Amino acid sequence: MLKEMLELGFFEIKTGEDSKVRTFRLYEKYKEVQLRILVSLQNDVFEVEHIFFYSPNSDKLKLELFGNDITVANVISKIKDLHKLSKPFNKNPETG
């Protein structure tokens, strides 16, 4: 699961040196609204700690994108789907 998360753009954030919990963050966009997700890893167990849309409609957007299933597996699946739907970056053709 960690490999999938890293491939999607999650990155580890600094935690206390004595902490046995690793925390990963992802910034994403959904419907032009920035989304922040925090996932923790402790004793080989992943858990969604935080999902927040930078919008007054955060709860509505969260329900729309993830439904009532806020497990790490579902969040990863929905982010993968979101990436499949996003338009790839196209470079302008070089002129010769």
C-alpha cells in the first residue's frame, strides 16, 4: 500500500524523532478545490487521519468523492480514478 501511495504523490512529513507513527500527506485537486489528505502508518496499519477540502462545502465534497468509506484502500482507489480522469499535461509542439 505504501508504494501505491508514493506513486500517487503522497510524501512523508516529519514527525517527532521518538514517534513510532509515520505520517504521509497528499495535496490534490477535485473540482478546482484543493484537497489535503493525511494518512498515518503505525505497526503496519494504515489509517486516514484527515481529509479536508479548502472550501465551505468540504463535507459535501468529501462525501461526493469518497462516499461513507474513508478507509485508506478506498481513498487510494478514488485518487487513482481521479488521476485517470484528469487531463494529461500537453507540451506545445516545437516549431522548427
